Amino acid sequence: SSFTGGTTDPSPPPRVFGPCTAIPAGGSGSYSYAWTVISTNSAASFSNAAIAAPTITIDPLAGDTAYTIVRYTVTDTDTLLTARVDVLLQYTSYIIGID
């Protein structure tokens, strides 16, 4: 057999990451959460974008790197102060064929 370096299957299965957890510190201890997709070259979704630790599903690109930038925003529900962080997720799908 020999390595051919590719396949005709253009649709690898989605990849689920998580739960992805971000833990706020300080404030009153009463928080609301929001996860949003800022940028992606694929498709990405959250199990529940309003909880502290959702799972994130990314549809990979066959034989390429899918990237997704997500924003995590936490708001102190007593003071209404907000903090946020952007996170880059990369997922590379390697597709090989064996002859």
C-alpha cells in the first residue's frame, strides 16, 4: 500500500470542544454570561451561549485548518460592570487515503 495524501470525502464530522469554561473573579458573585462568534472561516455554534461553560461545535474544513474567534463576556448583575476576552480556536482536519 502507499500513502496518497488525500481522499474524496469532503465532509469530515464536526468537532465538539468543551465544556469551555471561563471563571470570573471579583465582583458580587452574581453574573450573566454571553458567548459569541466574532469570526470564523467555517461554521461554529454553542450548546448554550448564555451559560458559563458551554460546548462549542466547529465544522472542520476538509484537509485544512478551521479557525473561530469567540468572545466571552461576563457581566456582574449587581454592578453591571462587564469584562470580556476573545479566544482563538483552531482545528486542523487531516485527510489521508491509503491505496
